[in-house]
Amino acid sequence: MEREDQLYAPVKALLEAQGYVVKGEVGAVDVMACRGDEPPVIVELKLRFSLSLFHQAVARLAVSDHVYIAVPRPTGRQARRMLRDNLALCRRLGLGLITVLPDGRAEVHCDPGPYSPRKSRKKQQRLLREFQSLRGDPNAGGATRHGIVTAYRQDALACAAHLATVGACKGAEVARATGVARATRLMASNHYGWFARVSTGIYELTEAGRKGLADWSGSWEDTAPECR
């Protein structure tokens, strides 16, 4: 769809099927629908999700609690995520969401109303574990995900630094020297390609591991535990 007015007919048909009288461009409102003595339904039409669309729809909440935004159904590789994220935002703001399909059908994804999201204890505990496992404060808030120092990477760097110093040794010895309880499991999984198993339970540092130590030296030197 290339014009906002192409959204009007599908949205009007959807509302009329529910017994509303629908009119377009009423004052500053794109679509207004009335049914008996009920509060009016307001729909703002746009060709894509945008911050200005949400600003506009929120402003309409001063007129009615029944405010929808209507956009063409997203397409492309990120369509599902785009729809999911904006649906969550609509629910958070108390807005309804309508999408219009290429065949002219309009779909309601959520209706306006108060929203009380359920807290995810599992996600909270995962964040708290990561917070508590991080040594120091190695990342500047707002940094991109590329180059982020995680607790797992800190543990891998601790193991790599120990092997770089003493050479190949048992995982249990690495764990004792670095304080990384999961050292053997971490080196066995070898997520970064830094470790090679010499024999049962014994690991050495690879060239990739030496490069990793060099690449992450700035973050590593400030946060590394003392290796005994």
C-alpha cells in the first residue's frame, strides 16, 4: 500500500461489521466510529509503525479510551519481530492494533485497555546471576552487543590466562588457580575455540586463545582475578 487512504476502506468495513457508523477525517482524527451511546472508537492510520504514530494515538486517549492504530501488515525478514514488538508497545500504552493485509482484510491484534504485564522471574534471575558473576564493571552502559564482556567471557579469559602462563594442565587445577568453578566444562565446550584437549581432563591454549587474550586485554586486565 502506498497511501494511508487505502487503509480506510478495510478498517471501515471491519468496524461497520460490528455495528458502528464510521466516518473519516473527523476533525484531527483519521477514523471515528460510533455505536449508540458508547464512547467513540478512534483509529489513526499510518503506512508504518513510527514514534510519531504512537505519540498521535496516545494524544487521542484524551478524547476516548478506545483508540487503535492501523498499519499495513508488516512484511519481510523482520516482520514477525516488528509486529510482536509493536503489539507489546500497544498493549503497554493501552492502545488497540489493527493491521491490513494485501488482500484488503483487516485484523485486530489487540483491543485498547489497561495492561498489567506479568513479570518473568526466570528472566530476572538470569540477569541477577549475570550481574553477580561479572567481576568489576567492564562494559560502558549503552555499548553495542558486539564486544560486550560477559561473565562467561571473563571466566574463559581467566582460564586462558592461566594456561598461557603455566602451559597445558588439568581442568581441576585451572579451576583452583582461577576460582572458575566451571573451568573444565568451559574448556571442554570450547565456545570461543580457545582451548584444545591434550588428553583426558588436560587442556592447552590454542593460537585463537592467545589472540583472544590479546584482543580482550583492555577488559581483561581490569577484571581478571589473581591466578595462583
